[in-house]
Amino acid sequence: MSDAGDLTLQEAADALDVHYMTAYRYVRLGLLPAQRRGRTWAVSPADLEVFVRERAAERAEPGGARGSVDWSLRLHRRLLAGDRLGAKSVVEASLAAGTDPTGVYVDVVAPAMRSIGDGWASGVVDVAEEHRASVIVSQVLAVLDSRFTRRGVRRGVVVAGAVPGERHSLPVRMVADVARLSGFDVHDLGADVPVESFAHAVTQADRLCAVAVSATTPGNDDAVRDTVAAVRRRVDVPVLVGGGAVPDAAASAELGGDGWAADARGAVQLLEGLQELR
């Protein structure tokens, strides 16, 4: 046992009566919370107790309760631990269990990152841990890139980006990838796009059918309004406004948006609906 009272991974494996590599797999799949300390893993007795109870409950239910797997929680654990390979393993396991690529983004990655963001806002998660988690997620999404490629006739171009002062590019990336899977071409401008640069980008896009503006940082409403106004002065297409700082359709409309959705899946469904009306 470590000086902090935690168990080594070998001690945890012994307590579970499993091989060390089995316990290691539990950690890498996000089943068993563990923290990396140097070249070893440390498991708290409390987390081990919870793990034992959860496994017992799963075995007691028909089919091992496979349908109740919380992939987002598993990913959250690996991201907080700074475990890149473990995070990748969780995502791959969720895909193998039947989660489609869009579901990975909307139901696994987004809730995990939102939980980490909430932890940072409440002071439970350090900003370095939040930044590290964002980097790991970006690396995992890069591995999934090929799954968001669709052949066939393209539906048009969507320009997507985050307003000035907005440092989070992941929400834009997720909407862009899901839109590509639905047949749109997307110009992803990323985060912190100057107003005039955003406006310039929409004028350069052939077959432009919509613009998506993202804002996840509260208190940045003026930047959103300025961006929407600049876009409207140059093109006449629907402008969707969303993100963590835009809680509902009314807030989106107040900022000048033509539409709002709660997540990437909803945003693309909205884009598809707009296409049908054209």
C-alpha cells in the first residue's frame, strides 16, 4: 500500500482476485478509477469498493446490464487521470458495443468534457487538468476522423467557428464532423475567430448553405452579436448560434440566430431541415 493509503494496482488485483493485466484493463477501459504516479497506478480503497459493488450489480442483472454502461463516466475518469491510451480504449470499446460515431461525440465525449468543465468552474478540477483533457480528446477525435467521411453528392458548405474570446474549439469540431457525415462540406474555423475574418470566410465559401456560430464562454454575448451581424451583412443564409453559453432557442434568437440545437446531432438535424426547405 502507498504512503497515501491507496492501493497499488497489484494490490487491487489481489483484492479482486484477478490477474494484474485484468485489473490494468479495468483501468484502461475506465471501469476502475486510478491515478498514474510515476510508473505505477494507484487505486483508492473507496473507488475499489464502488467498483466491486457495480460489478456485483451488473452480474445480478440479465445480460450483465450491458445496456447500462456509462461510457461517458468511463471516459471522464481516464481524461482526469491524463490517460490518453485509456481514453482511446474507452472510445473504441463504446464503438465495439454499438455506439455510432455521432453517439460517441454526443453521448460520450461531450458529457465527459462538460463534467470536467463543471469541475473546473467549481474549483474541483485544476485548469491544467481541464486543458490536458481537451488535448487528449482532440487526439482521440483525430483517430475517429475517417469515420466521419461520406461519399456521394454533397449538400453544400457550412462555415463553422467560435467567436472572438472563445478558446474552445472542440464543440465546433464535433458539429463539423457530424455535419460531414451527413453530407455537408464544412469549413471549420476553430476557436477565437476575429469578427471580420469570420465574415471574410463566409464570402469565400462556394455553395454556402449555412453558418454555425459557437459560444461556450458566458459573458461574451457582444462578440456573438457582432459576428452574426457581420456575417449577415455579407451573405443571406441561415445562421445557427449555439454552444454552452447559449442555453436555449430563445437565447439564440436574442443573439441574432435563426436556429439552435442542444448538441451536434441536433445541429445537423436542423441543417438537414433547412436544406429541405430550400
